[in-house]
Amino acid sequence: MQAKDKKCDTGSSRKTLYIVGIGPGSIEHMSQRACTVLKSVDIVAGYTTYIDIIKPLLKGKKIISTGMMKEVDRVQAAIDTVIDRQSCAIVSSGDPGIYAMSGLVFEMCKKEDIKILSPSSMDKCIAKNEITIEVIPGIPALGSGASLLGAPLTHDFAVISLSDLLTPWELIEKRIKAAAEADFVIVIYNPKSKKRNWQLEAAGKIILKYRDKNTPVGIVRSAMRAEQKVDIILLKDLDKADVNMQTTVFIGNSNSFKYHDYIVTPRGYTKKYDI
């Protein structure tokens, strides 16, 4: 009886929200699935810079484009379009589940009591407060940056954002200390912005308490984009690094070493196999 009483949307198969990772941004570094979805959806939502990067895939699409600090507005608009029986892709640089949009989408759906169905439910009846979500992974900045540096992440590593807009600096300090003390390779996101210009230096001072001053550090800016820049410096010079919000910083562990223009963090194969 309940199944008969359930009111369904006849256009249920189109009520899908795709959260798409576009990786570094170029089409050649996007997954085939990401390209297919962006070409097929009715609407694409995203930060203006990311929309500009993927414009060749968006011909004829309705675009929801906003600037920085408007993430909630973008997600709300995307959810509303899907509730209104249209398919929508909301895009993130890198991977959507790493410092990106996936979490916010699910949080807002929870707040609005929207039931989320998996893509396998697309052939089923979908009620007014139900939507289908598919998360499409992309190459994260730590992946693209690491590839340009060679092999900095071939052993355990920790990833920390220095942005204290959403996380208190006291908590970020604790995480930096713990990662440094445990000898993780440390990947730093969001090292510096116009308003946040001291955090990277502060992080370096903490790490220097536990790591040699000559530890190699990779500085990768705008990985795999036209503005790409890759440098390798020493930990003692971290405060002088040329970084911005498009930069990912890779700080080696006690075994990491520079080899020509690359950073290598040994996994331990040479000891196991005597090579």
C-alpha cells in the first residue's frame, strides 16, 4: 500500500547531481567519465576560474558560475536544479572529495532532509525529496604535484591545509606537530593567500623541531597548467618560498632525498630485495 501512495517524479532519471573532479583542469587530465558527464548534463555549476578552464566541454550548457567564498550559493543552486528535474554537474578542481565540494553537498542535503540515492537507483521511483548523487573522482593536487617531483609520496604521508578560515589555527598547529613528530612526509595545501601570509613560516618552524634543516621540500605551483612552476628547496628556506593558493608544498621525511631535479622518499625495496 505504501508503494502505491508514494508520489513519483516522471522525470526521475534526470534528477541526478554529479560532483565532478576536473583534476588540474586540462581535458587530457580528466577522466573519460568526467568528460562524458559534463557533455551530457543540463546545467554546470562551479567557481568562475574552473568554469573557464573546461569551457570547451560546456557548449550550449546553462552555467551557474560564482566567485570565491560563494560555495554554499553554488551548491544550493545545484541542488535546487536537480530537485526541479534537471541534471546538474557541480565541478571542483582536483578531486571533489579532497578539500572540495563533496562534503558540503552532503552536509546541505542532510540539513534539508533530502534523501540521497545511489546511481544504481536511477531506474526506481524517485520522490520529491529524493535525488541521485554520483561523485566522479579527479586527479588531486597532491597527485599531480607529486608526479612532477618524481616520487615524494611513496611512503606514508599526511595532508594538511594551512587555511584557518574553517579550522582554528590551534588545531592546525597540533596536526602539523603530530605529522612532523611521526616522520610523515607532509603535503601542505593552501599555504598562503593575500590575507594569510604567515602560516607557512609558522608551520616550517614547528617542523624544524623534528626534521633536519636540509630536508628537501618540493614547491609545485599551478601543476599541469600554463603557469606551472616547480622548485626544490631546503626546509630551512621554507619561509622564502614563492607560494600562493595554487601551490602545493611537499616536505620530505627523514629518508627523503633529492636526486637531480626530483625528490625521492624510499619505500624500503632496496633493503628488502638487496638492490
